[in-house]
Amino acid sequence: MSILEYIRQKSGKLFAGYEELAIIGVAVAIGCATGLGNIVFRSLISFFQKLFLGIESEIVLYGLQETPEWKIVLVPALGGLMVGLITYYIKAARVHGVPEVIKAASLRQPIAFSKGAVKTVTSAITLGTGGSAGREGPIVLIGATIGSSIGRFFGFSSARTGTAIACGAAGGLAATFNAPMAGAMFAAEILLGEFGIKTFSPVIISAVTATVVSRAWYGNDVTFAAPPYNLTSFWELPLYALLGVIVAVTAVIFIRFYYMVSGAFKRLEAPMWIKPAIGGLLMGVIAVFCRNIMGVGYGTINEILTGQITGIILLLFVFLKITATSLTLGSGGSGGQFVPSLFIGASVGGFFGWAVYAVFPGMSGFTGAFAIVGMGAMLAAVIRAPITAIFMIFEITQSYQIVLPIMICAIIANVIAHRIEKDSIFTWSLSREGFRLGHGIEQNILNSIRVKDVMLTDIIVFGEDTPFSDIKASIERKPHAYFPVVDKNGYLTGVISLNDLKNVIFRDKSSEEIKAGDIGIRKNIITVTPDETLAEAMQDFGIKEVGDLPVVERSPGGMRLLGLLRRSDIIIAYNKKMVDYSPHKQD
């Protein structure tokens, strides 16, 4: 017996007898590993940054001022080319960071270790070559992958697998932002959807442990240099509420523009490996005129918060950062959307504060306060996690006085953004796949499969004039229990069931004169279309107790028959998909 097998065997007994204590121990292990993963990831970013841009500091803004223009344009394109080639040749690289983690945690499905490992490299290249993105999305995936791998090693059940993934994700976010409370809240609010003691406790332990490891290496400095703030008058609160409305609209613009650019690159008739290079090149051209948009953007955010950048240029920053991030990530680059959201929010808030003090010059305060609040509100509106945003801004700024305005602004921004656009920047792509956050494994499996994927096309169909004798001869080789009736043009006009045929045989003496058009359902026929999900089809099955439903293509001329959907086919497809979600399945 190998050492690993021995550890696995002994841990199984430990879990059986002391489950809660064992889970805490695993959470500590996940937190330690994730904290180390954060150090490795950031070191890898620094390596590529030094290699391609010649800049050692994580705050790249000041080094970029001396970088020649040709480098500003070509280095991001080169980084995009490298990422494109890796993505083209390695399938594990084709993951989308946080959305992948959300899906895995909700379905309690393991994440292959190769995905996190390759994502580490591609994200480090993108960020190290000046791509406009954040490092928190990749580190969340890295942490989730570590949690998943540890859970797989110990043979976790599906429920424990989801908790292990959430522990890793929380540790990753906590480590990269030096914000354990925000990391834990992110896992609870986005991944787990609950704050129960049994599931939330290990998440907190993992986040704290990862933060301790990160602080031991990088120190305990706050992420952003927030200015001191005091709420001097309650009349300021309506202004923060107004800022929440503006931030909500900006967040929706960001989400929709990002996915519009992403869709445009998907439709672009060019090799997949060249697309990130094109996005990097276009971003580099923009960066020649505004180098603030390159990289993670911590330097620019700090300058906005401390009032070093004010005025109309902040409005320009908003649209340039939205465009730069969309080009970098929408083209296939690798990175996160947290920090770009904070950058955009700081710019919106800073511009709003500058405008307020321009209109009301006698008002006491500081434009940086609006920038801080804008950061939190934008994050809340973009990722739809207001509690996470509130805690994160508090932790990364260490400013308690700013919490009240952030709470008002973030909640308003989140509510209005959700009203305009249902999906967050993470769930947009998942929704297009049929995945709905919070619907559970069963519902999401049915939402992920289309009717056209399981429908039966080799079916028995009768014309309206088919005599009853031919009907009886045909159903002897029946693959289904319901038989569509069509007219001469192939349009559905009725459905015959076996019960309908029995009624004709036993009740009608002159059955030989009866034709298909005289039997079965002729009105209010329940049908489905090929692009409906199986979840939607199950609702149609629930209208009447039937075993098969006709699959049709609706047109002005009628319903053209395409096939049949059997209830049994839905069950078979569901069971096959469940095998893929087994926590012990190897990738």
C-alpha cells in the first residue's frame, strides 16, 4: 500500500467519526495551498512583466510612462498570440475563470487540476504583457481547482466537493485582495448561496488561512490608499443614492459591451489562436494614448482615490477601460473582471464627485470618497454580490466611515442593474448555455440539454387519408406510443395514441372505413420545438399526462413535423449527464 493510499484510507475513517473536525482540517489545508498558489501566480506575473516590459513593480503604471510606443502596441499582441496558441493546443485552457467555478460549485462537479494549472500560465502571460484584466478571477479558479483536487483525493461526496471548491475560491479571493471576509462572503453569496454554519465555517477557515499565508509573504498593507472620510451631513446620502443609479447603468453597459465584443470575436472568420493577438493589438493601440488602462490598474485607482486624477478625464477612463477589458478578455485573453470593475467604478465615482463639488463648491468632503463608493457599487452591480462588495471595500480600504454610503449605493446599483439586465458578468454566458444559478443540479442538467439533442426522428407518421388497416399494420413495429398525423405538406394536424386505436377496435364496428384523420387529438395539440430545453419540455409534459410530444418547427403555414420527444428519452439523457457530474469522475 502506497503512502497516499494509506492517508486516504485513514482519512476516510477520520471523516466517518469526526466529520466536522476533519472538514476544518481540510479547509486549513486548502487555505494554505491556495495562499501558496497566489504567491506562485503573482510571481509568474512578475516574471513575464519583467521579461516583456522590463518592469519589476506590481504597480506598472509608472514604469509604462517610459516604455516606447512600439512596445506598448506589440507586447500585448505578443502576449495574446502566446495565449491563443496555448488555448488552441491545450483544451484545458478553454475555461472562463469564475463562471467555471460557479458552475462546478453549483453542480458539485470537480474541476480538473489541469484547468487551474494552465489558467495560471495564460493569465500570467496576459497580465504580464499589459493586458487589461484582473488577477482575482484566475486565482479564484486556481483556488477552486486546489479545493476540488483535495476533495477528490479524499473521495468527497458531491456535497463536500461543492464545499471544497467554495473553500478554494474563498481562499483565492481573500489572498489576492488581503480580504478574508470578502473572500468568504463571495463564496457564500455567489457559489454556495447560503450562510449555514456547517458549510460556511470551513469557507471562513480557508479564507483566513489563505490570507495569513499571503500576508506572511507580502505583508499586511492595504490594497488601496483610501483617504480619510467622515460623513459630515446626511444630505450627502441622496447624492450617493444618485451615484448608485449612474453606476447601475454603467455596469449594464460594461456587461453588454463585453459580451458584444466577445460575440464579435467568436464570429470573426480567423483562426482561433490569432484572435487574442488581435484583441491585444487593438488594446495596445488605445494604450498608446492612455497607458492607465493597461495591466491590473492599481496605480491609477490609487491616484483617483487620493484625488491626483480628477475632472473630465475620469469619464474618458470609464469608456476606455470598458473597451480595453472587453478587447483583452473578449478576444480570448485570460484574466478577471473584479479589478476592471473597481477601476471603472472609481472613475465613475471620481467624476461624479468632481461634478458635485463643481456645482456645490461650498460642500465639504473629498472626491475620493465618491470614488471609493463607486468602486463598491460597480462591483456589486457587475457581479451581483452587494455583501461581497461592501465587505471588500471595507477591508481593502480599512475605512469604516465609508460603509454607510457604500451600503446605500451598492444596494441601489445592484437592484437597478438586475432590473435592467438579469445576468451578471459571470452568469451571462452560463445562462446562454441553459444554466441558471441556484436552480440545483437536476434543473441545470435539464436546462443544459436541448430537445433536438434527444428527439426521435425515425418515427411512424400517418397521412390524414391513411386507412385504419395500414395503421394497424404499421404500429406492430412501433418505436413509440404516439403517432403524428400530417397533411400533404407535412404540417401536423393530429396525434394518435394507442388508447385511441383501442377505442376504434373495440367500439367501432366499421373500423376499416376509418382513416387517420378521423382518430385522436385534432385540437390544442401540445408540441415542443427543437431549441427548447428539456426543463421547458417537462413543463409541457405536465400539461397533459402523455408519453410523447411532437417536435415541430412553427411557421405561418402551420407546424412542420420534425420528430417526437419521448418522456423516457429525457430520463435517459438526464441519467447519462449525471454520470458526468459524479465527484469521482476523472477528467
